[in-house]
Amino acid sequence: MEKEVLAVMSAVNVFPDHLTTEKLEGNLGGFGSFNVPIWAASNIIATEMLRGRKMKLDVSNEALTDVDDIARKTSLFLQRYGADPSNSSVVTAAMLYWSGVNASAGIPTPNRKLGGVCRIAAGAPGGRIATLPTEKLNNKISGYPAVSAIYELLQKEHVAPFDPALLPVGLAGSPVLGHSALGEDYLFPTLCKKFVPVGIEAMLKAYRSAGIKPCRFMAALMAVAATLEIVHPDAYIGEEYGPFLRTRTPDLCGKIAVEATGLPEVLHIRGTGDEVSTAKVIGDLGLILKDCGAPTVVGMIMFNEVNAIVEEGAIVGVGRGGGPILLPLHHWVMQPVLALYALGHGASEEETIEIIRKSTDGYFQKDDANIAVNILAHRAHYLCRGPITNILIKATEPGKTRTLAERIQSTYNKFKSGLSLQEAVDIVEKDHVKVTQDGVSKIMSKILGKDVEYVKYTNIRPGAGRRKAKVAQKFFAFDGHLDVEVKVDGKVYFFDNFLAKWAPKIMLEGDTENLPGMAAVCLGVTDLLNSGACSANMVICACMAAALGMEPKEAADKVAEYSNFQLSIPAQSLYDATDYTTRIMTELKS
Amino acid sequence: MDAKSTFHRQLDILGQLPSALGRERAINAVFASIKLRMSVDQVKSAGAALPDWLRPLWIQANAATEGPSSDDVVELIKNIGGYGYRGAAERILKAVMGSLFEILDTEPKRHFSESLPDAFIPFWEDAHGCSLGATMGQYL
């Protein structure tokens, strides 16, 4: 093997940070983001699970259960690395839920709800849905619309099926109402059936009015949670809704929410073939949100990304970290949660590795996605080692090695054939675009149910003309220019200067003529904007130039200058990696 | 509730199967894997023990699969059903066995169990513990 190839392979792997433009250390405390700790915390849950701890809430006669203990360990770990207590609570609850812990169990005592268990374990204060934010989809709202709409309804009409003023003395709060026909067959179902649709409608309207694509999943969760703040949240209900002892008010709320939002009745868990009842998931997660405390926007972003193990994710609005686009790395948490799910539901280590390996199939840039998972797994492994990061590294290291080896050798060959650094960067970026184009055509055809015959992203560069600042002329992320041509169902669309010109034009004018074209290409554009999440291509070019004798800083400066989009923001990792390359080459040549 | 509804409800709950499609897939996978190890006469005999509404699914159960065959019954069900991991296949096997156990009367139950290939006997013997009634205690 040529020394240069060996040196570059070694340099790019010195730290996982070398393969991304993102500042992963900054993710470990202070400003609130905490996805790397989530990857690490999944090890805590898995370790306890594999030790044979009881991963179920039930009515055992003990002060603290195994779930209490695991919740405490997990949430305190997350807080050590920057998570707010309520944020640690909601994420711990969601991770435990997907690993197989039930959302609630109980009779008057003990009455255990996973959200409450996690909140208390985290030391978080209680919260209300009115102040619970949604995740950030550029803008964000809160559960306030749902709560407000339900209370408006209560003011406008008498919702209960009877006049409670007629209740005899002593019955308010009693089992006569709460644990028999009056409550279970009449009162609770009536309220659920009225509150949930009203809450959902209000959420969807608020989303639209604030310029956010309405998220059906989150609207459903908020409406269910707001309903359960009023309605008895774990009452049994009549058997026409489901088997006794298994069916409670959250399950009915979930069912109504699915009908009201048009969500599919069944969701699937990526890579496993497992089906889950959407109604059950919505009911359970809504109950968790009601009890988990007062998460902030960051906590809700992570909560939603934890839920992105759902295959239909992008379509129903459950997280974006499952593909097809590369998100910035600080959003990703799907893979460790998927591994937790698989282990918690009886998959072996090898089966889980295979499930994770296949989980990158749905990305436009499958190889870069594999590297991204590997970066985060390695980073998390040094915060807290364990079965999940072991599995994730085993799943992704072979693919990462193959990808890097091929790209490094190819870049070496380019230089040896006489190409300049600029020419090498150009070719590598064009190859990257081609992969995205192929992925968009295939995956968007499936998502949209249309024939996206081809898409071409051309003239990709910084400086679309909107911004005058020098940094915007240098880095794609700040004012990116690209032209797009796409053929959808036989019609060709051409959008020049898409981001600065056509995207606002189509949206502001409500241009339904061109909307199908925009719908087909947008995710690919996002993928290109986010491509710095895995900057392997650019780092390899810079490191190879350094290995072949260029000064490391010069190599990094030049790649930053020549890159049209893959180095979308300034990246210190480029300079670090080239410096290591030169040091290693010096040693290899001596 | 009639036997068919009981069977479906139990299978859905024990197997964690929220859709009719998932239920059909589960029944096919288990029935097909059992039939693979039976002689033609045993297949007929076991089918005769099943209720009329379930017998067509027994007859139609098809082991055509893209995955490899296996001596391990759980692995076999995993391949036939296209389940991503053994845990899912085992859950399905127990759910089908438990649900059948619940709805078959004494004589058909005996007849069916006598037809079962050896590899399935342990799962059938555990079936009474897998029925919905047996699992309800955890909620109290």
C-alpha cells in the first residue's frame, strides 16, 4: 500500500471528528443540545436490559422498581452532559418505551406511568401541555392551541353526558364514577371523543398560520396529552373499545387521534418488519408527554428523533433523522434507539447489527450516512461504553473502512494521473451530486408516488446573490446557489437559482403548477446543504494533497476555497486532519 | 365472543399484530412451518382438528420463502414470515399456539397436538401459559 494512502487513512481516523464539519465537543454541555449523550445513554439502558432487569412497569409492591433505577441512571447521565432535567426525562421515557417498557400500569396504588417515573428520576418539575413546545421545524409552536381549543369548547358547550351538579354528595372522585359504568362507559369516552379532534384541528391550524408544515404526529400527541390532562388518564373504558384491563383512556384517545389526523393505522419499525398500532403509540407517547415534565424545544427535537425509528417517519412527521437526507449530526439519534428496540424485543446482537446496517439503505447518500453513524457511535463510546455503541460500530466500521479506502485510493490515483487539487475536488463533488441525484430519483418516486425520472443539480456554489458578506460568497450554507432540472411524470421543470429565486416564488405565489417539481427536488437540495455532516470527501482531498507534499494549512485552505458545497461551513477538522497527515507521512518516510 | 373473534383478538394482542395483514402473515408462517415437517396424512389429520373458518388458512399456508430453510423452527418461521429477528418469530409462534390452545375444544386440541411434529411440542406444551387469560394477571 502506498505510504500516502496509509497516511491519509490513518489521519482521517485519528478522531471521528475529522470526518465532519460539525463541532461535536460543543454538543456535550452548556447550550442544551445532547444527542451524543443519548447515544451513550442507550448503553446504560441496554446494559441493564441485558443484565436481566425487569423492563416493565407493573403493580409490584416495592418502592422503587428496576425501571425507576434505570431511569435515574439514564437521566442523570444525560444531565451530566448538558441535558436539562425535563429534557433528560422525556428522552429517557421515550427510549425506555421503545426498548419495551410499557407506558403505564396500575391501580390506585401503585400507579406507575413511564413519563412520571422518568420525571421524578430526573428531578424535573412538573409541566403542562400549554407550555410544551413542539419540535423545531424552523419555527415551532406549543401545545397551547390544543389546550386552548379544549377549554374554549368547555366554555361554549356542556361536554359531559350528564350534569355533574346532580351527582350525590361524596361521589366526586369516587369509584362509582371513576371505576364503573358512569365513568368508564359514558363520561370518559364522551370527553375523549370531543376533546381530541378539537385539539388536533387547533394544532394543525396554528402550524399553518405560523408557516410550519402541519405535523400530524405531533398534533395528535399534543391533543391526546391535553385531553389526558383533563380526562382520567388511566381509566379503564367500555369493552367496545378493547379488552378489559388492556384498554384505557389513552388507547381511545390514540384511536380518535388516528382517525382525526388521517395517520395510517399501522406504523412499521425500520429494518425489523414489526408493525405497531399507531393508536397505541400515539396514546402511549401522549401520556408520556403529559407526565414527563417541562421539556424545551431541544428536548422535543430529541424526543421526536428518538421516535424516528418509525419507518413512515418523514411522511407522518416523526423525526427526520431516519433519512433520506443527511441531517446535521447533532440531530441524529435514530440508530441507537433502533438498536435498543431490536435488543429489547428479542433480537440477537448479530440480528441487530444487520438491522442497523440496513438502516442506511434509505438515505440518498448511504455511504456517508454509514460514516455519520460511525462517527457518532465512536464519539459516544468514549462517554460511556456498552452494547449499543459496540453494535453500532460493528455495523458501520466495515462499510466505513471500505468507503474510505476506495475514496482515498481513488483520490491518490487522481493526483498521480496529474490532476490538480482543484480538479480532484471538482470531480469528487460532481460524483457526490450524482449519487444524490440517483437517490432522489429512486426514493422520491417512492415517497411521492410519482415517476421522478431524473433530477440534475448543477451550478452548485456559494453566492446566490442574496447576501453580500464575504463568508456567504465562500461557504455554500449561507447563500447557496444551484440550478435544478427535474422530470416528474413526464413533465420537465427547470429552476435556476432555486433557493434564492424559485423556492420563495413558488411558496409565496402558491404556484401549484411548479410545486410538483419543487416537491421532487427539495430533499435533495437539503441533502446537499447538509453534506458537511460527513465531509469525508473534502478531508480526503486535503489530506492527500498534504501527503503528497503540500503544506497542511495550504492544503486545507485550498480545499475550503475550491469546495463548492461539501464544505458548507468553515471546518477546523480539515486543518487538524491535514496536520496529522503530514506528521504521519514524515514518520512513514523516515 | 365467538371462537374466531377470540382467536383473532388473542393473536393480535399476544403477537403484537395491529393489522389483519400482520395476522395473516403470522398464521401463514406458523402453519407453513408446521406443515413442512408433516406427512400428507398428518397435514390432513391436523387440518381436520381445526375449526371450519381456520381450515382454509391451514390448507393455503405456503412455505415459499426467499430465505433459507432451517431445522430450527423459530428460524424457519422468521424466514417464511420475513421477520427481522428471532424474537419476533418466537413471539408469533407462541401467539399462534396460545390462541389455538384457547379456542380448540378438548378433543380437537388432543388431535391437533398428537399431529404436531416433535419440534413444535415444547411450544404447544407452553401454550396454556401464552394464552391471553394467563397473561392478564400482570395487570392486577
